[in-house]
Amino acid sequence: EKTGLKEFLRTTKQSFDLSVKTQYKKNKDKHSIPIPLDVFYVFMNHNINSFIRQFEKGRHQALVSFTNAYNEAKLKFDKYKVEKSLNNQPRIFQIPGYTIPLFNIEASPSTVKMLPFGYVIPEEINTPSFTIWGSDFYVPSYTLVLPSLELPALPAPTSPLEFSLPEFKILSTPRNILIPALGNITYDFSFKSSVITLNTNAELYNQSDIVVHFLSSSSSVMDALQYKLEGTSSLTRKRGLKLATALSLNNEFVGGSHNSTISLTKKNMEASVTTIAKVQISTLNMN
């Protein structure tokens, strides 16, 4: 009541209507962006032979380096194996015989002969023989001789391996990217109450020219809340670019208009701007 709304708000319960609507209409036009695949094919075909030569050179150097490192490691290993064989005698581990109770199984002694240059890999294994008391079952002893650990020689290939890449051919498929053009967009907003009514409309049209239109207005029992704001902007793409913009505002206290035009062509550029403003309040009056 102290704000002066007593005459407008008759009851403590107020209602309002709110409406929002957005619509988009597709555009059948499409923007075509070419992909320069021809330049890529020409570049690849011109540089493919150089790439093959560089690849074969690098591959040969890598193969020679690996072969030399492997053969050097083989020589060191053979030298180490010979030195250990001359200085150290093979160690033989004796495993005594044993008897498995309850089953009456007797196992004979066995031996494991290790290599002279290591105690991890055995050279020869003699398995025990198994005998079951009171029966004719008998498993004889076997001698398992493991092959000696040797690194085979790795010769480097004398003739280079052939390497070739296929020739790149231009495809017959389309080499353009199609992007759909922007369509038409409309937006409507409406708000109605016992004090004020607001209406806003915005439109964007993308045809031969791009046009944007904006309109917002209000009606109220209070004159200070009434206004009208309208704007239009268009972009013309014929014979260059031309951007035209117009704005206008009408209110009891504030008003004005703005008009501008910018033109761009291959030879020159033109621009014009006109702005008018008006302010009328109790303490200030300006045009």
C-alpha cells in the first residue's frame, strides 16, 4: 500500500499468464567447403620415393646396429663360458635315496650335474629308480641330458630388403563438405498480469539477405512502465557486404533512435551513423 499499488492490486492473490514460443525452420540451402585432396595426392606422390629411401636407410642402420650388438654379446658369452669351463669343474649334486612309507616305495639315489659356469641351469640329470617292496613293479633310472646353452650367430643380410608403397590415386568421390545453412528462427515471449503486460518478439531470417528483427513493448496502468523498443539489422551480400542497423526506444522519460550503415566493397568502404537521444525527468531535460 505504501508503494502506491493499493489501487492496482485489489486482492492478496495475484495471477499472471506466461507464454514462451520458439520456432526453427530449416533452410534447404547448404554451404560447400572444398577439401584440397588434390594437393595432398600430388605432394604424397612427389615425396613417396624420398620417403622410401629414408625409410630403407634407417631400417638398414637399425638392423646393422642390432646385429653388431647381438654378435658382441654372443662373443662375450662364449668367452665367459669357456673361461668358466677351464677354471671350474662341473658340480654334481647327490640326492640320497629315500623310502616312502605306507606305500612301500623305495627310491634309489640320483644325481644332478650342473654347468661349470653357473648353478642355475643343469647339464645332466639322473632320475632315481623306484621299487615297490613285495611286487615286481620297478621304474628304472633315466639320464636326461639338456642341450647346452648357446647363442646362434645372427648374420646381417647382404642384400637390402625391398620396400614399396602404393601410389596414391585421386578418388572419384566428392571432395566437399556440405554444411546446412542457418534457417529461420522466431521467438515470442508474453507476460500478462494485473499491473503490466510484456510482449517480446525476435525474428531471424536467412534468405538471400540475413535480417534480424526485434520488438519489445509493454502496456501498464502506470505510464512509467510503458515502453516500446524496436530494432532491425540486415546484412546484404550482393556486390560486397552492407550492414544496416536501426534502433528506436519510446518511453515517457527516455527515448531515442540509432541508425547506422556500413558498406564494404573491393574498392572502398563507407560508413554512416546517426544517433538521437531524449531524456525528460523532473530534474533533467536533455535532447
